[in-house]
Amino acid sequence: MKRCAGLAVFVIVVTAVVLVAAEVRQPDWAYGYLKPLGPNDPVAPPCPISVRPFPDCAYASGPALEDAIKLELPGAAAKFTRSEAYFDYGPADWYPGDHPPMPEIVAKGNRSVGIRACALCHFPNGQGKTENGGVAGLPAAYILGQLRDFKSGVRRSADPRKANTNEMAQIARLLTEEEAKGAAAYFASMKWRPWVKVMEADEVPPVRRTTNGLLLPVAGLPVPLGDRIIEVPENPEWTEVMRDPRSGFIAYVPVGSVAKGESLAANGQGRTTQCAVCHGPGLKGTAAIPGIAGRTASYLMRQLWDFNQGTRKNQAMAPVVAKLSLDDMTCLAAYVASLAP
């Protein structure tokens, strides 16, 4: 009997460990990481408000490349070097005809206080990359509200490794009211265009991550996708080297996830609210609520997880995500990313 009792205790302990492990499972891939945060892994550097101009919130990178090679993209009239494409205070604008005239804060930032150009991360057309947020077509009032949330600290990242969330908070603190309103009106004036191709798959190309969390395919045998979503540029060199604002992404999602996400979004299945109640028909948004259809799966998943973990606080979204499992959120992200904007 004692041996059986000991075995029972052992089973209970093992079960508890398994349950704890399941509870801490999180979507590292959505934040641009391929493994969970370890005890010795670096986290995002702080950005103290008292420092002027504020320190770079990104992870330290190597010295700037002194390149002289002019690169080109299809249909672009001008050519730029990689350094010019990535210049913090006036990054290359490959297709100036694709957007209205940019406000100074969008095109060049505010170097006197260290605010980098909005166009650096979000692109001049507002489409952005997977590690950033696409802002084109969002209501201006919503954008201003998010800047206030970043500033006050009610919008943070659930993954402490996500450096550009810290930078957005610092930018929001330092923007003048005029700059904030100008940037919000500018990005709201453009429509969100198709940017993601969703593909269901069991296996995906192996990938590596850049410093800021962009995932790039590398040579090698396919690897199991599992329960993740892996999102990579359609044209890796155009996106990573030249910051091509016309070249979108491929999102590899688990087989069956799109249909599961569609069902969950449509009827809630007792675990959530129908998405269209707030985000409108086709999840294209309303005058006040952002459209989420066709946004990148990585971004969608980050927001769902941040809401779920309470690092992004919102009275409307908190109850929507409270009962969702990680798999539920993955399926929702896959489905919503697959929709036409």
C-alpha cells in the first residue's frame, strides 16, 4: 500500500508539473523568437524619460555599414544604399507616389529629442513589417488613443524581450500634440492593402531571426510547424535589406487552423464574443474601431496574447480573450490574417 501511495503522489506531482508547463506556454514566435525566454537571455533595454535625446531602445547592433552600393527595386525611380534605406532620420522612400506627402515627423522624425522617423518601422505607406504594427487605415482617433496608452503604460509587451514596444512608449511621451495628430491623420488617410498570404502547412522552411525579430528563411530541410505560425517575407532580401514597402509576407499556419478560427470568430463557441460585433462586417473596422482583416498574423497574435496577459489593458477586449486558449488565439490569428482587408 505504501508503494502504491508513493506512486500516486508521484503521479500527482508529475501531473502538476505538466499542468504548470502548459500554463506558461506562450507564443514566442509572435514576438520574433524561436524559443522561450531563458534565465540568462537579454531583455529589452529600458528607455528612461529623463535622458535627452533618449537612448536607443533597440538592442545594440554593430557599427553602421559604410556601403556605396546603390540598390534598386522594381518600378522605383531612385536607388539607395542599405544605409540610406535604414537611416533613422529620413529612411529611403522608394515609392513616393504611393502615399500622400509625409509630415516631417513621419518622414524624418525629430532628431533633436531622438525620435526616429515613423516611416522607418511603419514604412511611408503604413504597411510595416511583422515585428512592427501596420498602421495604414486605422482610425486617427484610435491611433491617438494608442499613443496615449503607450505613454501611460497601459499598453506594454507581455514578452519583455520586445524592444520596439519600449521605444513606442518613449516616442509617445516625447511627441508633441501637433506631431501626434499629424502622424495619426496621415496614416489614417491611407487604406490597408493586402499584405499577407496565409498558407496551411505541416512543415516550413527553417528560419533565423534578425535583431529586431524579423524571421527570415534559411537554407535547409523543412522543419515541423507544430502549433506555431511562422511568418516570413515574400522576398526576404527586398524586405530585410531594402525595406521594400510593396513586398508582403507569407504566414505558414497549422493545417485546419483557418477553419477553426473562422468558426470561433463567427459564433464564439461559448468562449468569446463574435469578432464582427465590434470590428464590423468582414472585420474591416468601423469609423472608431480598427479593421483587423488581413493584418499580419504575428501582430494579431501579439495583441491577443498581450490582452490575455493584461499587459495591454482594454475593458472591451479583456473579457473577449479571458477564456481563449493559446490554440484558440493561434487559429483566430490565422483566420483573420487570411481575410481580404
